[in-house]
Amino acid sequence: MRKEFIYRNEKLTYSVKRSRRAKCIRLSVYSDARVSVTIPWLASEKIAHQFVLDKSQWLLGKITHFKNKKKSLIPEASWRDYLKYRNLAMKIVRDKLVYFNRFYRFSFDKISIRNQKTRWGSCSRKGSLSFNYRVVFLPEPLCDYIIVHELCHLGRFNHSKKFWELVSKTISGYKEIRKKIKVL
């Protein structure tokens, strides 16, 4: 359901989503300036609206940031591009996993390439690795970082100090690369 209100002469629009798994309210701002509020299943929409009002200044700043952001060289996730590039992405990911796993020796179940809007990769507890097809557009150091990051989750399923020690084994300067990934 779409809601609108005016804040400092700006019309802000947001959608409300209910989730049975949500324990708290979550506010999301996407790169196309869409705003979404996720609320627990039994929470009232008045609480969601009050939350958005309380965060209006922050929200306006984020929306302005995304509107002013230069267009990325990495295309938005589209189904046509996904079909065009998924095989290349799979080859790149497999080759890099084979290379980097020589250092780690982790076992993994399967690899999948997906058309995701908000994630570069993920790792399941069963050992399945999933990557965004758009890794084909990344500079090699960023692509390497994403692949190593997910590979290291097979050794540490968290972001603890020991996890980052694993990442640093093959990705020097991972902190700087991580900052670059966050702005994409």
C-alpha cells in the first residue's frame, strides 16, 4: 500500500509491507529513490507512518543522495541482461572459486547465479553459494572480494574478526574494497 506526505515542501512516498518474520520496523531506501517500510505482521500502519515521520530528515537525505548519484557503469538488474550474462558470470565465478579455494580448501554444495537487486552474493548453511550476475561488470578486485567474501562464510558463518582474517588471507586491502562495494 502506497502512502504519501509532505516534508519540507517535498512529497515523500513510501510503501508498507507486513512480514510475519519481522520483529521490528525496517525502513529501506533503494537506489531508484523508492522507500519501503517493513512492519511486523500485527503492527498498525499508524506506527509505520510515525516511524517514517520521525526519520523524515534522514529519509530526505538518502533520497537526495540517490537522485544526485552518478549513474553507475553497472546496469540495473534486468531480466534480459540476466539471461545474456548469466553463463559468463557462472564461468567467472567458477574459475575464481577454484583459484581462491586452493588457499582455503572449503567444500561447497552448489553455485548459482541470480538476478538480485540488493545483494552481490550469499552463502547458505548447507554450503550453497549464490552470486549476482552483475559481477561480470565489476573491476576484478571487487569481483574477487565478493567471491572470497562468500567463500569465507563457509569457514565462518558470521562477520567476526576471524572471518575477516580469512578474507585478508587472499584479499589485501579488503576494507577499502568493501567501501567501494557499498556505494555501488
